[in-house]
Amino acid sequence: MPSDAAHETLAVVHRIPGRLRVRIPPGVDAPGLTDAVSALPGVTSVVWSPLTRGVLVLYDRERADEAAIVSAIADHAQLDVTSPAESRSNNGDRPKLAATVASLFGAVEARVAGATGGALTLGVLVPTVLTLWAAREILSGRAAPLRWSSALWYAHSLFRDYALPHRES
């Protein structure tokens, strides 16, 4: 772990009962993080994304303590925790509209993940549905240049590339 990481903090960027997303700053190595958090009582799923530097934790609200989960992540990564008020105020340095759109889709993703037990996310579901729809259009002979689905996909890519914080190497 880099020596300057000790003063950095992790941020709880999204929380709903039974679901928690925590962002870990660049430069912090997190090997074994998913195993450490998975071992906590009531934790049902832990997914680490090196691309977003996010940890998504699904847990049983009756058996797990959110504060204990956040504390375990912070201890494992040797970081301090940003208070929820600070997390909301800086909002990942995103423009307000992007933050609102991200929050809306975050809520939809939480519902999808909850309904499928974490098996599907919007990152899997939306491209799959668009691919199937495009295949149906092509096979039925109704394919046309730049349909609304293509425009939607381009909009998604632009949002992902320009509105969300970028990963630092």
C-alpha cells in the first residue's frame, strides 16, 4: 500500500437497507477485501470493481450491521471513513444533473439486484436487452440506420465516459 494512502478516506456513496456501495480511493491496494467482508455475519454478497474502485455489499438487514461492514472495509483497506454528509456534499465531483441521473439509475439497479439476488445488474441487463432487441430487428428485416436504441447506447457511453469519475492508474 502506498505510504500516502493513510490520510485518504473511503466513502459510502450509496446505501439502502440491505445494500451498501463504498468507494475506495485510488492507490489503495485491496487484496482479500471481498473475503474479509464476506466473512461478516449476514453478508450475502461482496463484489469488488477495480474499474470503479467500488465495493458493493448485499446483506441481510436482520443479521448484519452496516456500521460493522463499513468499519471492516475501512480496517482492511487501512483508511478512515468519510462521513455521510461529506460523501453527499462532494458527490464524486459530478455535475448536479449527472448526480441526479446516477442516483435514479442507482435506485433502479438496487431494485434489479435485489429482485435477482445480485445475479443481474443494469450493466448486464441493459446491454443484453438492447442486443436481443437489435438481433430481432435485424432478423425480421426491419433494421435501419441509427435507431433510438443506438442513440440510447451512445448516450449511455457518453454519460459513463464523461459524467462518472474516472479510474486513476
